[in-house]
Amino acid sequence: NDVSRFVVVYRDSLNIAIVKNMITVVLCIAIIYFNSTLVHTFKKHEVFNTNPRYILYIHLVINDILLLIMFTLLQVLSYTIFTLHVSLCIILLVIAIISTLNNPLTLAVMAVECYVAICFPLQHSQICTVKNVTVVITVIWVLSSLSILPDLFTILATESRDFFHSRVFCLWNTIFRPPELEKKRDISNIVFLVIVWLTLVYTYFRILFTAQAAAANARKARNTVLLHGFQLLLCMLTYVYDLLLNGLTSLFPSGVLTIRYTISILVHVLPRIISPIVYGIRDKMFRKYLKKYFICADSMLT
């Protein structure tokens, strides 16, 4: 295939590989456990699963769980069996990519919900219904899926049948090899991020200048939108992953494995810690039910 690109892959020693995988697995399991507790709390109490705001939040948390599972699987498998069948790699990558794209879109919708609650309080209950939020979440999944479908169709049309039965080191560049797909990915990422940033900036300043009568609620909403902005900054690290990796490895070529691992943890794992904080710990109602859950868990263990 004349559009193939060679990807150089280095390997760690056994001891270093074990340490790196242990760190990844422990971090991811800890975050997944806490996020799963949030999902359990959400499902168990009707006060949450009938509230559009919490439905959007738990959608964000579920996406984080999916992303962490895919990241852990890809890393552990890459160290243990090194190469994967192309078909399996495509499935894992597609789930990870869709989950990654879902997050900024969900943050934008959550910011809009805050804006409607503060600036149009009388219309909030009519606009932000469970039905409407369900439709919006469906649209988010459709948009994210549509962004990856052209890539899938391209490799199905250009790659040979033998390629899909072969084994590769599972990276984006080893699967989606045509150079035009990289340009298309960059353009779609920019479009997504511009739309989300414009939404966040607009909603933040509209809430900022809202009526003084709602000052207390407006202040909390502003802080929430700022947190969404911080989350989005962390999400954006995914889009500069290759730039960071290439830049640092050109400066420190001997440390390519350490750099790749460190950037992967910073970009894919640590940002997932922020989502539980926004509502899981910061929100009074969620915090109250979480305390009860952990108190019960402690009493059962003792």
C-alpha cells in the first residue's frame, strides 16, 4: 500500500513494563471505582435520575469510565501480547475516540443547561426536560460517531483484506494510515473545540451579567462553567498528544518510552479525576448520598 506509514515502536524492559502497568491499572481502577459509585448512586435515587442536570453529568462520567477501560486495555495488551488483530484494534480505538469526542460536547450542553437555569428560570423546566436531554445525548453520540465513520469507510475501501486479518501495534497511525485522514481528524477536532469554546464563553458571560436577584445561584453557575472550561482544557490535551510526543522526543530521543507513558497518563487518565469533583464532591445533594453510601460500605467492612 503506497499510503502506508511506518511507525517505530520501542519496548520497555520487563521490570519497567510491570511498574508502568501497575501504576496505570491502580490509577484507572481507583477512578473507575469512584465513578462507578457515582453511577450506582445516580441509578439508586430517583432524585438524580429524573433531573436533567444529573443525567448529563452521569453521561459524562460513563464516558470517562469507557475511556479509562479502553486506555487500560490498550496499554496492558500492548505490553503483554504487543500486537493485536486489526479488527479488535479498530473496535477499541473507535470506542475510545467516540468517548473522547462525547466529553467536550457534553460539557457544552451542561454549560447551556446552567445558562438556561440562571437566565431563563421560568422556562427551565419546559426546556430542560428528561426527554429533551435524552434526545441531546443521542445527538451527541450520533455526531461523535459520524466523525469517525468516514475514517472507517476510507480504510475499508483502501486497505486489502489481508490487512484486516493481520496483527499490528494498536495505534491510530497503524490503522488509519492514509495521510488525508490525519488532516480530516485535525479539522474535525478544531470544529468541535471551536463550537464548544464559543458555547462556554457565551454562557459564562451571560451568566456573569445576569440579574442581581439571582446573584448567589449565578455565582455558583459561573464557577461550574469555569470548571467545565478547565475540564475542556484537559480534554484538549488529547488533541495535542502527538505534538507533545513528537516535540519532547525530538529533544530527548533516549527517553521516548518514558515520555510516551507520562504524556499518556497526563492526557488520558488524570483529566478523568476532574469529573467526579464537579458534581460528585462539589454538589451538596450528591455529596450527601455519597457519604451515606461510603459510611454503609465502611460499616460492612468493619
